[in-house]
Amino acid sequence: MSRFDKDALGQELRDGIGHLGLPLNEDQVEKMLAYLALLVKWNSVYNLTSIRDPHDMVKQHLLDSLSAVHAFTQAKNILDVGSGGGLPGIVLAIVFPNASVTMIDIVNKKTAFLTQVKAELKLRNVTVHTGRVELLKVEQAFDVITSRAFSELNNFINWSHHLLAEDGRFLAMKGISPTQEIERLPVGWEVESIEPLQVPGLQVERHLVHVKKAD
């Protein structure tokens, strides 16, 4: 693993943010770099991600998550299912400080990490749950439920649709366009759109699948 060169990593992150045209301020960029430093530190012990190099993490984690944030602009109450090391949930919480971001994962060491990130970055808009999403109960339904590399759409929707507000949306971050998964969508749900995403510095396919209740 290459050493954590904050200046170089910060430049890569700022270049990517500029390429995406996102209006983030310096405090938000610093928080993302602080999050990256924690991810690198904890990953050496907790194995939160298979990606070890901080420069690869900037592209494959931070910028990958940032490539989808435009779709969350109107969201007020977001659930990130199978958050793992906090992607896209932590990124969304930093970008949208006025939105409430809830993250859930079944693995204790991952939610322990997320709780630490919340404390160190002072992310007051973050809630962390440990457990299975299908057993989660909340007082207020979510207007957006998202996931990144979590499970296939069928499971994602079946396990978490009880948490979605009446006019809410699922936003699933995927690699290649998941044609077969879409064919297996649960009855009563439909794909609103499949949006190709461009991640700065990555020549790979990324798609954001918008799913809503069928009319």
C-alpha cells in the first residue's frame, strides 16, 4: 500500500469533484479526506474493503460514490442498505448536511467503524444500525433507499420496501446495466430509468438504477 499523502490525495479528489461539477466547499473536501484516512487506518485491521491503496480508494470509493450524488439532491431522509465501510452513506452525509442519512449493515465491525467516523467527523445527520434491514423498524419512512454493490435488485427491494415512503424511490448503484436483475424485479415495482455514470479516472461501467412503485 502506498503511504497516505494527503496533499496528493486531496488534489486527486478535488480534480475529480471539479470534473463532476459538484459545488462542494473546502470543509466538505477535508471531511472526505479525514474519512479516507480513517478508512485506510481501520482497513488494515478490520478488512473493510479489498482496495488497499489510498489513491485507488479515491477513485473507486469516493469519486464512484460522488458520481451519483446529483440524484439525491431533493432527498431529506436517506437509507443506505449494506453500508459496509460507509459508501455511499458517509459521502452522502458529507455532501448533504441537511439531510438525514441512516446506514445499516449486518457486520458489527463495519458498523463500529461507521460509528467512529460519525463521532470523529461530527456528522450529526448520521444514524447507524447493526442488523438485517428486513427487521429494521423506523418512525419515519425514507424518501430514498440506496445501496452500492449490496445485493441483486430483487432482494434489495423485497428486504427494504417496508421502509420506503409512499412516493419514495430506490436508487441502486450498479456496475454494468443489470438487465437480468431488472427482469426479476418483484411484482408491483418498475424501473423508472437506468442512468449511466461517469467516474473520473475510471474506465469502467457504472449505472444508477431508479426504481419506483408501479403505477
